[in-house]
Amino acid sequence: MSPVITIALADHHHLLREGIRSLLEREKDFKVVGEVADGLKVIGLVQRRKPRVLIMGLALPGLNSFEVTLRVRQRSPETAVILLSMYASDQYVVEALRSGASGYVVTQAKGIELIRAIRKVASGDRYLSAPLSEYSVDTWLQRAKTRTLDPYDALTRREREVFNLVSEGHSSARIASRLSISRRTAESHRANVMRKLHLSNQIDLIRFAIARGILTLPSDPLRHSDRGPRRPEPN
């Protein structure tokens, strides 16, 4: 009998998680051990449940999926990460692999492809769904290694969390509440982010986040269907 592959799910769409769970539970050797809807909660889930595979939507609130992937790989290297995305573009694939993802599956793929991806990464291999698979994984990995560094890489972990929440339109007070820090500390981190990224205002910050793949583009109907584009909250 094949060993059980434990799986955790992370996506802010409840219906999507429910659909994926239903699909995976048909496989006798798959076991879903937990799910969350917020990027800030993924690390805790992984550390508690220690899944072999983490399936994560690209657009997560709280903390972007690339940063979550990086932290998961650092704290739980035995957990392989598969990112689900509607984008089959160089920008997102390179950033995913650079962050340590083992798989990248487009949401237009059929369910059988996700199952194939899970088995592949659980065995220690990488998986890219079509049309990305037309290029060898080695080619994508090389592009990820040669990617030009940007100022975002100089941000601390806390500054990245603040950056993500600011890009979502949260006020300093709300950021402080989400991260369990004081408002003054949140404002200090926010100022450091703007300085390190050489940004003048929130519009510049949002443009930066989109360009780096941290925020999905407005053309993503799923991201904006239930969360909407957020208006910046007053500080």
C-alpha cells in the first residue's frame, strides 16, 4: 500500500479550497490535514500539521505567496509547495521557483494534472503544468537564478509583512492589529519600506508590488470578486 501523502491547502476562496479538497479526497493515499485563507497563518499551519505538500493560491491576503513559500522552505524543508495561478507568465514562474516552490499549476488545468503534480513533488521532483512544461525545469531554474535582484530583497521579514498589508490598502492601525505590534512600530516599518524601495507614495508602492508579482493584476477576476480592489484606509 502506498504511503499517505499529507496535504495542506491555502487560498482565500472557500469554494476553491472545498473543490480541491473534494478532488483530493477521492485519492486513497491523499489526506488533507488542514487549510487556511490568510497568508499570515500558513506558517503556523505547516509547523503544526507538517504536511508533505502545501497547495497555495497565488493571491493570498496578509502575506504574499512567494514570501510564504520562502518561509515554508526555510522552516519546513520537507514540505513541498505547489502554487496555483491563473497566470502562465515568466514573471510569476521565475519568482515562484526563486522562492523555492516545487510546482506551479495554472488554474485552467484539469484536476488530474493537480493530482499528477502532487505525486511528482511528493517524490522530490518538480512539476510545471502546460504550457510552462514546454521548457525544461532546468531552463526555468536557470532563469530564476539569474533574475536581477531588486530593493525588495533588502527588506526585513517584518518589513515585507508590512509592505504586503500596505499594498492591500490597510491603515497603520489595522496593520498593527494584524501583526500584534504598536501603531508607532507599524508606521516605522512602513517608513523604512518606502525609503528602502525608493517610493514616494502608495500608488508607487502598488505599482512596485504588481511589477514584482506580489500583487496580482486587476484583470484577475477571482482576486477582486470577493475582496474587491481595496481603497486605502486612513492612517
